[in-house]
Amino acid sequence: MLKSNEFSFFNYDSVNKSLIESRKPETVYLNVYHVSPINSALEYLGFGLYHTSVGIYGLEMSYGGHSDGSPGTVVVLKGSSGGLVIKERIPVGETYYNLREINEITDYFGEFWPGNQYDPFRKNCNNFT
């Protein structure tokens, strides 16, 4: 028999079910921004240059580069992505995490996405989102 502090899949499921039932779902969006005005010509050819972020609770989480090893993950107010022009906002699902938990998750991911490892082709905002 399991002690009360031991992990149990059955207990885990019932606790999560209870948590989910007590919260209202929040829609999660993928925000796509034009990086350059040249996109109008590039899109005609079938591609473009884009910045992406994850949108939730009126905030946007994304990844960007800088010169030191501190986290490259950033959280900004919705629509505050460095003056870029929004192309589209795509609903991609729902979450039952609250804002505090979303911030903790973003901070956690920052450990694996340091700013000095940004690469425009291999490790960028699009890979992060």
C-alpha cells in the first residue's frame, strides 16, 4: 500500500481532474509577426521572414538573442513585440495553467534557451514557439 506522500498515478489523476474542473480554460495563441516589409514580395514567392510568440493571458512569450548566457526567453504585453506588425494570431489550444504557473514554465524554459545561443536558422523564436 502506498503512503500518502508516495507518487500514485491514480492519486495524480484525481488531483489533476479536480484542479482542471476548478479552473476555466484559457486559449493559447501562436502570434506571427512580419519581420520585414519585404514580406509582401517574399510571400508572393511562397515564404517570408517572421517572428513568433506564444500568446496567453494578454501576454506574449518568445525567445530572442543577446550576448550573455542569461535566459533568452522574454515575456511582454500582448502586441509589444518590438514594433513588429502582426500577420496573424492562430488559436492552437487551451491550457488550465494559471498565470503564475505560466511564468514559472517560461522561467524554467529560459534555462534551456540562453540568449547567447540564439541562431537565426537553428535556434530562434520559431523553434521556441
